Amino acid sequence: MNLEDFEFSTRFLMQGKKTQYASDALVYQEAIAKARPFIRHRSRARWVQRLRHQPH
């Protein structure tokens, strides 16, 4: 489980909703084949996540 999954499921639980494990679920995502674009993508995702948690 990555951090985005944890955040999503935690928000659901805090809203009184339930999550369920689906062992047959398939998730497709675009592969990032080279290291530099992968690192840039992960850094951007962390930056966006920090912005979400800052007080407005």
C-alpha cells in the first residue's frame, strides 16, 4: 500500500464509509521506464500531498 492509498482509505473511514478488500481487483497504471522521470513524478506527488495538508 502506498501513501495515497492510505490517505484515501483513512479519509473514507473518517467519513463513516467502509473499505473492502477485493483480491481479484486489477489496477492499471502507466509505467515510467526511466529513472529521472520516475523521480520527478514521485517528487511532484509528494509536493502536492504537502500542499493539501497545509492550513489555508
